Amino acid sequence: MPTESSNPSNPSTIAAYAFAISTALEQCGIAPQAIFDKCGVPIQTTTDPLLRLTNDQISRLFKASVEATSDPSFGLMVGQCMHPGNLHALGYALMASTSLRDYAQRLSNYYKIVSQSADIRVEESANEFLIITNVLSDDLCWETHDAFITLQLRFIRFIFNPSFNPLWVGLMRPEPSTDIEKYQDYFNCEIRFDCPEVVIAIDPSLVDKHLPGASKELAQMHDQTSAQYLKRMEKQDIINRVRTMIVEDLSSSAITKQRVADKLCMSPRSLQMKLAAKDTSFQEILDSTRESLALGYMEQSAISITEAAYLLGFSDVSNFTRAFKRWTSKSPREFRQSLGLDH
């Protein structure tokens, strides 16, 4: 999902979401790099919430992953591979929530950091406490729905009780023709398919119980970070759109201001003026995006320096090395040696 919260017509999702897809593929014995290359999506190495993926990119990854694993319930596995860090500050704030009510409200307040394709609200009656997700985008694949509700239940079980089960869950997807047992085994409650919204129903007697890992101070600290990022996202929509397009096409070596302007349906001059109004330029965004990704690649011993240069769109290793030394004052090899990764 590659845009910003101020642009609901082109919603985006935090790029670190791809971490969970990569991990799930590895657990299935599938090399994730081949899948990501096939889909034209780089494997993300940073949890920076300003790096985003589009709905189309996420859907391509899920389609290719389902085909590679022959597992139509692959989305459930992805949700189970999500960790708090994948959601940046919001993930840690959720883990420090004082109660399930506090958790649900925090998820509602700050979920736009994770995705702009849904709104989350809470409804309560004498018999049910409902966490309701209203999906705003028509182009989200069912695997994304599966991953999200699985993620929610995984987090709730972690902070509340590993044996927790909802009263019922509601899914927008139709009932799957195969692997229904996997849904029943994971949710362990009544599952309602073909619902207008995604819902987790909780016994209201549980929602105000004090959580064992509660830390109001930590939660508020991460709330502040989340709020700051939301503000940046709203102000920097054009920057994030440009950054997302750079990430999408970086390895093709075809990234130019003209190409990005064309994809944004504007002239290069108009793009330049919009970026100047944000006190930046196309080249600055290109450099900062490459730097962020490069640091992540160099922290992964499985990615060679030559491969990193290719993924970042450099014409050769020497050009990548010069740029890396400009960013860090070290060559890629020296940087890895300082981390004990290259001897």
C-alpha cells in the first residue's frame, strides 16, 4: 500500500509488512528473494513507517506466494509471523497497553501508520465488545484480510492470555472451499464468513482486566512517536509517493525524475515544485531511500555487496561503494567488518 494517509484514493501499507511474508515463505521452504523479484518488490530491510507498499504490490506478493506454496490459507501464516516491530512504534505501544480496551482504542487511533486501507472502531454492548475493521479499499486480496485478523488475535493472545479465544470472528471473505480446518484451528470459535466488515468479538467481562505486561509510560511514549509519524505522513504525502515509486523500480535502474513524474501524472517541473515546497528534491529522496535500504542490506550477510548494488539501482559496485562511503565514511566491506559480518 504505497501512499499516505492524506491520500485515501491511493492507500499504502507499511513496507515492513513484507518481512512477515518473507518469513512465512521461508517457513514453507520457499526462497523469498525469488518471489519478491518475480513481483518486482524489494525485500524490505527497515521498519521505517515512511517506506510504504501499494495494495497492488501486496496482492502480487500474496498471489505469487499462494502459487509457490500451494497454500490458499497462506495469509493466516503471514499474520502469525507478524511481530510488534513490524508495526514500528504502534506495535510496541500495543504490547504495553493496560487493558484490551486500551489496546483496541490505541489500534483505532493509530492504525493509519500501518495501513490506510482500513478504519478501526470499537462497539460495545452488554454481551459483546467488538473490534471492527471497515475496509476502505476494494483491491485488497483475501489473504490480506486473513493476515490482519490473524495478526490481531496473535497480539491479543500475547498480551492477555495465550489460550484466549474470541466469542466469534467475522470475515469479509467467502468461506474457503479448502483448508477450512486451518481457520477453525487458529480462531477456535464461531467463524462468520461474507460479513460486511472484519470483526473480533470479545467477552466484555475481559476487556478491562489489567494486562501483565502493561506499562502506561511506555505506551504513551510510543503513542507520541506514532502521532509524530502520522503527522509527518500527512504533511509529506508527495514525498512518500515519490519514495514508494523509487523503491518499487529501484533495481530496474530506470528511476528518473521523468519516470516518477509520468507515474504521478504530472510534469517533472511540477514535481520539482511540489518537492521544493517540502524543502526537498527528487535527488535527495533518491539518495535517502538508497541509504536507508543500503544500511539494511549490509546488515544481512546473505546479501552480497554486488547484489546490494544491483538492488539499489547502481550501474556497478564501484559507484555503490562511493555512495556508501559518502553516507557512512566506510566502504560496504569495512561497514560489514565493523559489525563482524565480513572477515
